Amino acid sequence: MDESQKRFMVMGTEVLEKKAQLLRLRTSVLQVERERIAGEQTISVAEARRKSRERVKLDYKDLNC
């Protein structure tokens, strides 16, 4: 196998990995959308960010930083 064929295989693998990653993301988004449509409780992006920041602060406190 020559160098160009090896590069093509690596690029092909990277493309497949990226497609798999996008498929997982789409699956997650669709699941969240199904839950929202079903009437499950949701929070805004701003609220999720606030909770994440609070969680990080708590984790740092646990580490005595």
C-alpha cells in the first residue's frame, strides 16, 4: 500500500468517526425533543449554564482551590 492509499484510509476513518459523532448528537437532540413534546420539565440554556457554573464552583471548593 502506498502513502496516498494510507492517507485515504486515515481520512476515511476520520470521516466515519465524525459521522458517528454527528449521529450520536442528533440522537440526543431528538430524545430531548421527544421529552419536551411529551411535556417533561425543561430548563432554558441560561439556566443550564448557571447550574453548570455553580457545579464547577462546588467541585473546586471540594478540592480546596
